[in-house]
Amino acid sequence: MDATPYDTGVRLEPHVWVQDGITSPDGLSRHAEADDYGRVDFDDDEGATIATLWIEGSPTSVEEVFVLKLDVNAPVIIHGPGGEYIGTAQPL
């Protein structure tokens, strides 16, 4: 079997926090809470979580995207739906 982009580190592998009402973001399984739903960890080819992402919608405003970076000194590069560069968010 050929190595996937996840295996080679070209793409980070997504892992949804909640599976059948159970979550284990820190390795300890527990019943999911409302704030756990929609969160996705992105892991490198060694299994380390690089970032957690979630999007919150609202019927009265645009969606908000949240990225929790584990490496707080790294910038977040933002691309549009067509892959075009939109901007870079620098760490505080």
C-alpha cells in the first residue's frame, strides 16, 4: 500500500473530538460536553496534535473560525476556498 499524505506529513490528519457522545481530547475518555462538539485536532505524521480547529455558526452573523495553536509562536496562514492566499495572523 502506498503512503498517504497523512503518512508522509504533507497533510495533517484530522481527528474529531466526539465519537458516539464520548470524547477524549486529552486521552481520558469522558461523556462529551456541548463545547466539545465540532472540534477537530490536526495531528502530524508522528501523532502529535499541531492545532485544534472549530467553526461556530450564528443565524445573525457570519461564521467564526477558531484555531487553537499548540505552537503559539507560529503564524496562522489563511487561504480562501480556491486556495488563494488571504492573509497571515501573527501570534500576540
